[in-house]
Amino acid sequence: MKSVWQLILLSIIGMNLFGCMSLASLSLTQVPADRNNLVVSQAHDWVFMGIVTQNDFADQAVNDLQKQCRNGKLTGILTKYQMTFYLLAVKREVVASGYCQRS
Amino acid sequence: MHRITVGFFASIVLTSCARLDHIHISDIDQSTGILTPISVAMNEQAIETSEVATLSTALVGVLLDSPKISENADELGDLIHLMHLGPRTGNPTSNDRYAENVLEQLYIQCPSGNITGLRSIRESTTYGPVSGEIVRIAAFCIH
Amino acid sequence: MKILSVCFAYLLLTGCASHSVHFVHVDGFEDAADIDLSEAIYIESRSEQQVVLGLVFDTTYVDQAYQNLLNQCDGEIHAVSSQYSTTHGILQWTNKILMKGVCLES
């Protein structure tokens, strides 16, 4: 009986070390013909006990994307907003990719 | 007592609410022509089966004066909920293809395809456990 | 209890599939005035992710759908729409992505 409880406890700890991921939002913009220059940016933050104080990490993803394509045009932007759930914390992540075109 | 119960359930069903789940607003270009509003709305009837099962079982128990039936109401609702696990936006529908022809409908309303100010909206109108799940794309057609 | 068993058996046999469309996002009409629609073709790609008991560790099915869409068109893809939905089941569900667009070959 004790070993069964230990096994259950280990399973719960194991599952929470990996976390369970879900997609919250997705968007795609017009895709260019020239797709040679792919740029990707990623930003995340942690939410503990469901308390969210700010969403600045989303702006960080945009800024990083812009930095990789200075003086160029970013199109074909795929934006994923995903969340990974752990026991007491949630990791919120914005992953954005696009194609940089420089004239 | 029966009248109060029936009245209570009727008030749940007759009171409607609207809900907004998701909205995205795109660029609006007002510099290249006259804008005519267009809108495509795809909707589908949805029903929260676990809630309906719980409510109807409880109602049957009350009408037949059988506490045993009423006791099983929550269990039946939980069982049905377990059979439909997964992420949800609004109530579940029986069809997931009702919003697939959005692009075609937009081109019908604006054949030139010269569209600006796209708003992607996911909303619903709820009547108790029944709802209309709506995917609406609003925009302006540039002439 | 008898009623419960009958209901359970009925639901199990009928399947009672339920779905939830989370959102549909549409974009990419900026250069539409320059497009000759008679030369454009509709393209679409679908991908799915089976999830059992909520155990899922990535969202690569989104990237798969995107890549499939790109592979169908060598030119520009305008009027893109992306739909995210879920089909519910017994202790498992299927996440689905549908991406559509209008391809203008270069």
C-alpha cells in the first residue's frame, strides 16, 4: 500500500516537472514569396498561484523580432501564445516567427 | 414547491447572456477609397450536455417525488462531462466545420478582395445550458 | 442506478462527439487590389494533435500545419485564415489546426 502511494506521488511529481502545454492563441499574417530569411523570437514569463501582474513579456517578443529585421519588412508572421501548466505555476510563452525582407 | 422549481428552471433557460471570447483587430486603411462595412457570421447551436443531464434528472426527481433520482443528477452530469474532456470555448457543438468557409464568404461580400479593418471575433449568445456559438469576421470593403 | 447504466450505455454506443471552435483569425488582405483572382488558388492545410489525459508537451502541430501550407505555394500567400478547434472525447481530445490562404504563384 505504501509503495502504491509512493508510486502515485512520484508520478505527480514527474508530470509536474514536465508540465502540460496548451495553445491559447494563434495568428498568421500574409506570407511572402521570398522566404530565405526566417527570424524567430520567443519570450515568456511565470505566473504563480494564478496571479498575473503584467503582460510586458508579449512586447518583448515583438521587440526581439524587430531587432532581427532592422530597416526591413517583416511579413508571414506566425504568432503562438502557449501555456505550460505546472503544479503551482504557469509558464506563459509567446513564440513569433516571420520572414525578413530587405530591399 | 413544484411551481417554484419549474419557474426557477424556466428563468435559467429564458434569461440570455452574450459572451465575448476572443477579438483581434487588424490595420484599418481609410486613405485609399470609400469603406463599406461587411460581416460574415457563422454560428452553430451548442448544448452543455452535462448541465442538461443534471438539470433534467433533478427535475424528473422533483416531479416524480423521488429523492433517489435527484441524488443521481450530479453523478450523471459528471459522467457526461468526463466523456467530453478537452479545452473548451463556450459550449461544445456537434459540428466543428461550421466556420471553415469564412474566406469564401468574405470574397462573396467583397469580390475585389480589397479588404481592410479586419476584426476576428469569437462570441456566443447563451440561454441557460444552450447557446449559439458564433465566429464573426467583420471588415470594410474598399471601393 | 438502472437509469444511469442505460444512459451510459446509450452515450457510449452513440459516440456523442462534441467539438469546440476556439477562434478563427483572418488577415493578409493588404495587397488584394493587385491580385488577379483568376490566377490565384485556394490552399489549405490541416494538422491534429491527440491528447490523452491532458498530457501534452509541445505545440509542434501548429508549425506542421504552417509548413504544409508553405509547401503548397511557391509565391505569396494572401488572405490567410487560421482556425483552432478541439474535438472532445472520453479522457482524451484532439486539437486541430486549419490554415487556409490564397496562393499567388510568382
